[in-house]
Amino acid sequence: MSIKVNGDEITFSEKIFIVSKTDTKGKITYGNDAFIEISGYKEEELIGAPHNILRHPDMPKVVFKMLWDRAQKGQEIFAYVKNRAKDGKYYWVHAYITPVLDVESKRIIGYHSVRRSPSREALKIVEPLYQKMLQAERTGGMDASARVLDETLKSLKVTYDKFILSFE
């Protein structure tokens, strides 16, 4: 695997895919070798733990609310996410989250996430946006953070999905 630590950031090759699965409550039920290695946790520490064990404090809460709202409605979603490894280092991912459906009942039985190395060009835009959202969140809650995101998308004349996928 091609994983490098640059200062406090962990970077990895675009050929590596981080895969995890959770139950409907967000508890980890599976993680591939890349997920385990990059996160710095042992498999037994991850399985059964809430996925938010990886949540970095630099991430606006409203991003996770949006992810969960969409996934719980049975919709897929892409997002840029800053995660925190066990040792405190961080790593950015371009995440794709999708619900897992029971074949017979068509009910959501879990969630599947595939993450890859993000575009460095995208992070030049996403990181300052998240910082602005986080600052708004600290003073005005998630509603204020959501307004920053909405205003940004309106000024760019794009939907959230088009914004995230425009960096491809």
C-alpha cells in the first residue's frame, strides 16, 4: 500500500480504496485492510464501534447531518470528509455513501462507504468552505453552517451534488 505521512496528514495513493460498512445505527460491521491501516485502529477496535470514531473536529456537523439524512432516505451521496486516525493524524477522503437494501423487503439494513484519495485541487476549495461553515456553526449552530453552504452553492449556481462532483 502507498500511504505516506506528511506532517500530521496521512495521504494515500488514488489506487487505494477505503471500504467500510455499518449497520443502520452507524456501527462499523466491516472495514477493508486499507480502512484499518489508514485509521490506525485494530480491526477489533473498529468492529462494533460507531463510525464517528473517525470524526475530525474540523468537520462541520451539518455535513454529517446531510449525509445521514440522504442515506436514511435511501439516496446515495458523495462528500469530502476529513477523518481523524487513532494517533491524531488526519486524512481527507472523497467518500461515496450508499444504503444497503435487503433484497426481499427493500428496507435499508446498513450503509456502505467507499472512499478514495481526494483531489488536491478540490481541497483548496472545500477546506476553506468547511472552515467558514465550522465558524458559522460555532456561533450560530448547524442552521448557520447550512446557510453558509447554501449561499456558496447559490453563488456558484450549482447543486450540492454538482459541486462535489465538479472536481473530478
